[in-house]
Amino acid sequence: MASNPLAPPWLREPDDANALVPGLWSRTVHRDEGAIVVGGVPVAELAERFGTPLYVVDEAEARERAVEVRSAFQRAFAEVGSAARVYYAGKAFLSIEIARWMTEAGLNIDVCSGGELAVALAAGVPAERLGFHGNNKSAAEIDRAVAAGVGALIIDSLQEIDRIAEAAARHGVVQRVRLRVNSGVHAHTHAFLATAHEDQKFGIALADAADAVARIRAHAGLAFLGLHCHIGSQIFGADGFAESAARLLAVHKELLAGGDVPELNLGGGFGIAYTAADDPAPIETLARSIAETVAAGCEDLDIPFPAVAFEPGRSIIGTAGLTLYTVGTTKDVTVSAQDDGETAVRRYVSVDGGMSDNARPALYGADYSARIAGRASAAAPALVRVAGKHCESGDIVVDAEYLPGDVAPGDLLAVPATGAYCWSLASNYNYLGRPPVVAVRDGEARVIVRGETEADLLARDAAYENGSTPR
């Protein structure tokens, strides 16, 4: 049977619409008697116990992936005679349990707000293992971070130099800092663009770094660690990192004339597969390539090899998560497929969540995959668009996918690779409560973040008292 002409070019009609595409799902996910099992727990059991929509995190996958990423970078840089530090980017998904998993796996944690700092500290993460980002850190956030003993504050503007120095003086400490710079390298997926300038809210121009570092070093209460740069997100290859590292190392050499520069932080942004069309390089390959590039750059410039830091988030937690939904309605829509008037059918499959639990498709057109989770089906594949229940035409969870043609109300639907930036970006749009987060491991399931009820939402409304609205 020919593929539906409404399907995007990258989406191929599968021979089996039940098959779980390798690389999209956590490694414990499989089908047992047709139904998906994750972490040893059948999804039907999870839906019955906790309801849907439901965020599910495979704890073993998250922990193992954290160790694998850390080990890949440490091993690659040890082979070229240096060291690597890995920070988990908390913005991808941070909770007390997740913070504990990451630190137990040997990672530091990167936070970028007072709230994320509070979560990390509540998890018992030693403050010296934290890095604090943000382009507009408040005076209160800076003061709290310095008082807590945060390992590094990342300076994002010239004003922050004096603000952090003042906080360090108040608390009688020397605060370690990095300086975020813009290398002029923009990377996304498999492509990158190198320019001479940046137009973004983060960091300062690389050409201004020397003057900024001189200002930092003029403060006795600040200790300069090195430069920091972040070139993009969902990056599949190492070329962008290589170009950015080369530009930073040239400035790094200039800064050595004024004192020690023990570190170079190349940020994160390593990608994962969301669809069968995605093909990110293995993290081991990326780590080795970046290490060899930095080593060669240091040799060419005849400078000491700094410790190199990274801040992965999505590449650790992304595939550890999946989201469960229940199908509510289906409808077939006939659409003009070509200019000659030929038509084709797209099936809309509406689920009980949507842009409130996964904003990425609506925000920037992110693609996802899906599978019927509670059963297997022998029905022929049909092109579907998985839609949310919100009052927005752009409320799409999966823009294009092939599911068995008998997908019906009541079916459980699983969307893989939702561990990163789904819970973090969740909202209460249309007054939907944010779903709970359940961790699964070795056949056991437990809530690690409670879901919100209507009572929770109403409790925030100042006009609501004792279940009634006063007048």
C-alpha cells in the first residue's frame, strides 16, 4: 500500500505499526502480550493506578544514561591527558529525586533560577557541585547562591560582576565564577553556522571577554575559572563544538597572560532521537571527537590543557521519559493532497492531554512519535495526527505518525522521549492540572512529583475560600 501523500517526506509507512523504533524508547521498554511494559511495569497498570496523562520516567535508564555520559567524557579527555566535568542541566527536568539520581551518578548540577537552586539544595546536593546560570539573576538569587557556597556562578553580563563581588564581600568568601561568551557558532541537529557576531540575550561578545575578565580579576572576592559557551540544542554532531572550541581557545590563551584559567566550559545541547528520521551520533563518538579537537587546539596554541566542562540535560533524561495518554475521540478529515485536486485522509486522534503537558510542538514545531500502548493490532497502518484537548488549533502532540488503523477511544497511547522539557515547560492552560511524574524500576512504580488536582488550582485563587466564592 502506498504511503499517505499527506505524510512528511521523512515519515515512512511501517510494515508493523506496533514496532517500537530503537533509540526512541528507554532500554527497558518492550511489548509483552502486545502491551508496552516499562521498567517492568505494564502501562495499563500505570494508567489504572495513576490515571492519564501521566509522565513515566524509567529510573534505571536515567541513572545508567547519566553514568554513561559522564564516563564517556571523562574517558575521552583522560585519553588526551586532561579531565572533564559533567553538569546535569536541570532545566531539562529537575525534581528532588532526579537531582539525587544525578549526583549519585557522579554528576554536578546546573541550575538557572532560585527555584532550581532550592530543589537541588532540598535534594541534599552539595552546593559546591552546583553551577548557577541565568541572564538576569536577581540580587536575592545571587546572594542566596553565594551564601550557600555554590561552586560557580556564571556571569552573563557586566553588571553581574559587581553584584556577585558585593555578595561575596558581604559573606566574606571568594566566589568562583565563569564568564559566558558568544562564540558566533550556532548549531542545531546536524548543521551549524559560524558568524562574526551574535544577536541573543545570553552572554557577552567574545571580543569583549578580555576586558570583562580583567574586571573580574580586579575583585579580590572573585576567582575566575574560565570561559563558558553554549552553541545550541538538539545537536547531532561535533563540528559546531569544534569550531566553537577553536574560537574560545584563542581567547583562552590571551587570558592566560593575566593569570590562571583552569577551565573551559563548552556547554551542552547534545541531541536525541524523537523520530525514526533522527540519527544523533553516540555520545562516546561526540566526546572523543571534542576531546581530540580541544587537545589539538591546545597543542597548536602551545597552552596547558584546561579541564573541560559540559552541561548535558536532554541526552541524559530525554529517552528515560514517556508520556501516557488515553484516546478520547477519533475523526477522519479529507484533505487536498495535491494541486490537481487529489485528496487523502488524515485521522485526528485526540488525547486527554496536550500542549499543557508537552509545549514543544506548539512552541517550535518539535516532532514526536507515538504507539498504541495497551495492545497490539493487526490493522493496517493509518496516517494520524495526535491532537490535545486544549482550545487551540495548534495543540498538537504528534504532527504525523502511522498507527494501526483501528486506533479507537479508550486506547492507551504512549509518546516516547518526553523526559526533557515536557514537565519543565508544563502549564495549567485551560485549567488542566499538571500530570504526576511516576518513576518505574524493577517492576515497581512510585510517584516522584505529585499531580495537580482542581482543588490545587482553585486554592491559588484568592476569591476561593472553603469551597465557595465569597461576594
